[in-house]
Amino acid sequence: MVPSTLATRENSLCLGVDPFWSPLAMVSTQDIVLRNYFRERIVLGIENLPKEGAVLLAPTHRSRWDGLMLTMAAGRRITGRDCRFMVTRTEMKGLQGWFLERLGCFPVDQGRPSLTTLRFAIDLMLYSQQLVVFPEGRINRNEKPIRLKQGLARLTQLANRRGVKVQVVPVGIGYSESIPKLFGKASICFAKPMYLLGPGKDASSRFNVELGLSMHAAEQAALKAVGRGDQGH
């Protein structure tokens, strides 16, 4: 639960984690939808998932199923904390947006993120919450080399300035088919947490390279677990 001191800022972005819809969504997505859609759901590297402190999950993004896989493997049932997703404004529209707004997701303008959004994300980490940012920025189904935007690294640096030691966890997600199919397999792999050391663009760029490599390795492990073998770039 977000501390009351964050309520005002949160209310300007989303409706927070709704006490009615959130548990209902957990049961419907994890116990019904995921179990019936995928014949097998594999979780690797769970020992790398921090249970305390500020956590920033950095997953690959291959499908709209990714969010459900993350909440299954790293959500409240596992870590005792909700996954607070930073998502694009387009994802917060329509019926999908109506639900996301009530499940703790909040929007960001990727081209020009608002100060309110950045401050809220930093405050979530300040209060040892679990934030999810897709550093590729959008779904990539073409198995192209991982290219990360600078937003996650810069956000981590801003949190560091506030004295927050952010644990960035590279995450790879893989499916038995490039476009997940009914009764296929799904896998998620957590790599060891990383820390961004130092300010400035050079430190940010170096971190992005290392993060991309770790995400790629985690994704390869996830793909191997669902029988897709080496999908090297």
C-alpha cells in the first residue's frame, strides 16, 4: 500500500491499487486466465527477486501477456508488494485503461515525462515499493537486438540523488511461440539485481549496455525453458 503522504500525487495520476478490483483481478488473471491459457508457466531465478528495499523491474517486452506474467511471478502473493507499472498514455485508454488505472498503473509521456510522474515514481522507490518499467519502450516481437531507452537509467539516477539504493532487476520473458498461443508455454527469468553507480550520461550509457546484456541473457534462459532454443541476435 502506498503511504498516505503519496496520496495527493497518486490521485493526480491514477486511482492507486483499488482494494476491490485488485484482489479480484489477481484471482481472475492468475488463477483463471493464465492457468487456462498456458499449459505451463515457468519461473526461473526467483532467488534473485529482492523482498525488501526499492526494486525496479526491467523486463523484456514481447507481448501484452508480459504484465500478467510479472504480477504472477513478482506480485503481492510472492513478494508482499504490488507491481506498480509505469505505462504509456496510449495503454491507459479505453476499457484496458479503466482497469489499469485501478490496479496501480500510472501513465508516462515517453517523449516528455511530467515532473509529477517522475516524482511519484521516485517516491514509490523511496518508500520501498516495486516499480516496473519496460526499458525498450514498446512491444518488440521481431526478435531485434535489445535497444533500451534512457528513461530507466535516468530515473534510477534521480532516485540515487534522493539517497535511494535502487535494485534494478533484469527480467526476460519468453513464450513457446513468438505470438503466445492457447495451451502454449510461458516462462519468466529474473537475473541478479544491478546497481547504477555514479551520475552523468556516461554512467547511464554504460549501465544501459550492461542492463541490455543481462536482459538478453535472462530472455534466452526463458526461451530455452519453453523449448525455443538459442534466439541469439
